[in-house]
Amino acid sequence: MKIGFVGLGIMGESMCENIIKKHDDTVYVYDVVQEKTDKLAALGGVPCAGAREVAQQSDVFITMVPRSEHSRAVYEEILPVLCEGKTCIDMSTIDPSVSVEIAKMVGRTGAAFIDAPVVKSKPAAIAGKLGIYVGGPQEVYEKMRPILLYMGENVIRLGDNGKGLVMKICHNALVSQIQNGVNETSTLAALNGIDILTYAQAISYGGAGNWYLDSKKDALAKEDYTTAFSIENEHKDVHLCRNLADECGLSMPGLENAVRVYDRAMEMGLGREDFCASVKVVREGVAAK
């Protein structure tokens, strides 16, 4: 079974590298940035000139691209080479309604399609320990699960096409709110003489313990904002969640605050920094007083 992978960014390159290492057949690779294609080719992938060539050569075609418009463009490009027997897996985080449109578009060619967005960040992608949320037919999920397990250790099907993305959006929106709680209360603790590492230790003794703080406390202490998951990506995700909530007629006040924080972080030029740099938005408020 030949696999193709398009989109070799921060997460995609490590996901694809795990496939190359673990899969016993050819892996075709492509990214719009030539150097990224070359990097995966050096690791054993077969470089292609574009997404259509990848899809034409592959039995399983995987995408990991930034936004809804990018996913739509890739799948519109490859439609002429899709057919029965091929399976497409979009692991991008995009608007669920766009993913459902893509699933229908792909389905008309006879090919199968699932959405399979991932959670956790770069270190988990390197280790092959991502969480993966799948939306799509049960039989396609079961067939593709071994391939998904090259990249993640926890894989769950949430329902039909688009439902993996709904869960991913809910997950990241919740992270943004946990994160903002950490940002605000750790800043308050610091103003009263309690450093971030002591704060994190004390938090772990009670019911407020959380994975975000445990994983980011050292980076926050060092003010190291090296990107594992970017501000601009989380900004995209909280806006996707607000769009979904609006479609469902649901008011989410906590989410609205997270949206304001991330909008401000983007205005401050923090988009390429790690999303833990959102703490700067809270600290900015202190410095202004």
C-alpha cells in the first residue's frame, strides 16, 4: 500500500517521518516549500512535483495543511486522479462544514475520505504519540487505523465526516480557556511573590492540576517561546470554534474571552511564537497600569 503525504510543516514533517520509518512500502512526499520536500526525501520519501502527482501514485493520500482554503484547493486539484480504491485522509484542522464538502466531492470519484485532525504538539509528533480524532465511515476508519497508529498512540472515531474536526475544535477551545486561566492566575501569583515553578507545584496538589501547565511550566519560567504549536494556529482554532458555536446558536462567554486574548496576541505580532506566549497579553495589562 503506497502512501502519499502533502503538507510538511511543523507537525506534518514529523508525522510523515514516522510513516517513512514504520511503513514497508513507498511514501511519496510534497510541500510547497521545496526544502521541506527535500528534507523528507533525504529520509526516504519519494519527492513529487505537486499534490496531484502524489495522489496519482498513492493508494492512501494524506494532507496536513494550514487552513480550510488550502484543503479545498488541494482536493479540487487532485479530483481528476482519484478513483475507487484510493483513500484520502485530511489531518488538517479546518472548518467541519468545509471538510464535509470535501468528503462529498471526493466520494463522487469513488474514493473514500476521512477527517483525522491531531492533538498535542511537536514533541508528540516526533515521538509518534499524537492523539487523533477521526470522522468518517466505520469501515474506512478500521482500514486506515494501522496507518494512523504510525503517527499517534490514541486514535478514536467520533462519528461521520466532520465529527473528528468538531472534537478537535472543542479540544483546542478548551485548552485555550485552561491556558488563559493559567496565564491570569500565575500572573497574579507572581505579583504576590510566587514564581511560576512554585505555583505549578502547588497547583498539582489540588483539583486545578492540568496537562497544559505541567507541559509548559518550564518554558514559562524561562520565557522560552520556541514554537511547538503557534499562536496563529490557536488563533485560527478559537475562531473556528466561535463559527461552529454561532452555527449551533450556542453562547460561549469563556470562548469569547479566549478569542479576545488571541486577537490581541496577533495584534502584538506574536503569531509565530509558541501559544504559551499568550501570557504576554495578560502581562501587557499589568505593565500598562
